[in-house]
Amino acid sequence: MRVILAQPRGFCAGVVRAIEIVERALEKNGAPVYVRHEIVHNKYVVESLKAKGARFVENIDDVPPGALTVFSAHGVSKAVEQEAAARNLPVLDATCPLVTKVHNQGKRYVAQGRTLILIGHAGHPEVEGTMGQISEPVILVQNEADVEKIDLPDDAPVAYVTQTTLSVDDTRSIIAALQRRFPDLVGPDTRDICYATQNRQAAVRELSEHVDVLLVVGAQNSSNSNRLREIGEEAGIPSYLIANGAELLPQYVRGAKAVGITAGASAPDVLVEDVIEALRRLGPVEVTTMPGREEKIQFRLPSELV
């Protein structure tokens, strides 16, 4: 069986930074360090950090007085920031810089007197954080049909921003619907879209042309991992989202001559290796990596940890 690895795949710079913030905080301050929400959406990563002394909570109320607190890569609302400040909790902010960029863009648009529209998935922690960072009401749209339901006059000055785990391709039709409805519309340049999301999706589209089956390594609650699986399905090949090698069922790859593997932005390469080992238990495997874009972006750590 030929196994072809997508390039790029797995960790993005924002995820690397978030994990390193927790690890350095533990080294510098000792355990425990409290993290609001999963630092990234991957059980393996979360369990690994738990073993080092991280404690994951969903509410600031669950953090003991004076305990060092880390905000996850997805970002948080102003209410969460204010709650932590009111309790005088020392905070390290692991919000991905590209998510912070979306927050700042949204604030600028609102300051210009525009109504802000957020393209994203309801309930996703990044969406909740972004909506909670903006001082004025934000309208969430998930599809083209939502655009038609927006309760604003067509000549209203509006602006849009997008969830970072959506690519240019994911949002293109929704943006087009907004442009048809609202003549006075502004939004970020497509170059501001998360590079990692775009690169991983483009790699899967290319990979799908060379394989019979696609395996996406990632968590079920990972938005970008689910989208990678959907892209494989849209290309017409069986596509499966699995957390690790233990979730690989033999029938997924039965009869396949070439199997493609990619990984979501919060899935470490050790899990990709685990899936390859599971394939080897089924028979001989030849592994190659598809040529692709090499990512060299790095984000600075908070000054307290440098």
C-alpha cells in the first residue's frame, strides 16, 4: 500500500505557540497552571499537558484564587478577561495572533460606524470569543441563507470578518452573497485569511487527486479537521476523521492502493505516525510525502516567558 502524506499538515504556528506557553508556564512557575478551555482541540495534546500539571477548566470561577491562568488559542470574550481581572488572576494569553488580528479588525470596523457580520460556526469558542470582544452587537452568519435573513436595510454600512479556521474557499460564496445584498460592504483582504487553514485545505485538494482514500488525523470537535474530511468527500473519495491509529478500521482502507493522510492544525505528528503504524499492521506500507508549501512562520511568546 502506498501512503502519501499531505504537505503541509498538522501543527500551525498558533498551536505551537499556545502549547509552548503552557509548557513554559509550568517550567517557570510549577504546577498547577490553569487553562480556560482546551488549549487546542486535541485530546492527546490536552492529556499530555495534564500529565505535566496543567488543569483545564471551562469557567474562570473554577480557577483557585491567585492561580496562573492561560487563555486558550481560540481567544476569549471581554467578559472573561474582566472576570479574571476582577479576581486578580495572573493571566497568560495564548490566543492565536491571527485570531487577535480578527478581533482588532472587527473593532476598527465598528469604530467606523459599521454593523459587523461574523462568518463562522455557532458555538465554536473562537466565534464566542470574537463576538464577545466587540462592543456592539455582532451578526453571525453560517451560510448564504443566513445573509438573506439579516435584519438590516440593504444600504446599511456593514463589514465582515471570518473565523480563522475557515479558508478563502469556505467563505467565498457567503462573501459574494453579502456583496450582492449590501453595496456598502467592507472586509479584510484575502491575504489576511489564516495561512494554515488555506494551505492545509489546498494540500488536501491536491492529495485527493492521487489517492483512493483520505485519512484525516484530528479531533471530532476540531473545526478545521472536519473541513479537511469534507474536502476529501467533495473530491469524491472516502474520507475519515480519526483521532489516532486505534480508530483506524480495516474496512476504511480495504482495496485501496494509495492512502492519503493529513492532520488538522491541532494534531501532532506523533498521531500521524501512530496511524501509519496501524496501517503497517495491515500489510506492507511505502510512505512518501507530497511536495507542498513549507511553512516557516513563528509567533512570539508573551514577554513574561521569554
